[in-house]
Amino acid sequence: MTFQACGCADGSIAEVMQVQQRLRTAWDARERYRQRGARLARRAEERDARRLKATEVTDSVQPPRPALPTGAAAILARAKAKAAERMKP
């Protein structure tokens, strides 16, 4: 879409060329914006895939851990037993 001057209008040629340049710049910016969006979406998908893969690997490698360490679980069991003794009539 290039402008070809016919020679009949001398003052408007520069205006038309400026507008044409601004339009070209705007279309180029729009294309860069679309490419950026596609690139960010691709990176997000790759990141999510890595996270999913990492959680699958850690789940299969490590056995489930108890909620409390053994010492704390023993203390809690003794405290519950002591409280149950106090509640008896």
C-alpha cells in the first residue's frame, strides 16, 4: 500500500506519506503485541508443564510424611490420655 504521487497536489503528498508511515508503525506495533501475547502464553504453558512434571516426580519419589514428628505425636498422645483421665467421673 504505497502512495504514488501523480504530481497534481504538491502539498498533500508529504501528509499522505506521513499518515502512511504512522499506519505502518501502528500495524507493526499491533503485530509485535500479538507476538508478545503468544510468547507469554507459550511460556506460561511451559512453566505449568514443568510444575506439573515436578510435582509428579516428587510424589512418586517420596513416601507420604506423617503430619507430626514422632516425638510430638507421642507428647500429644500422652496429653490426650491425661485429658481423658480428667474427664472421667
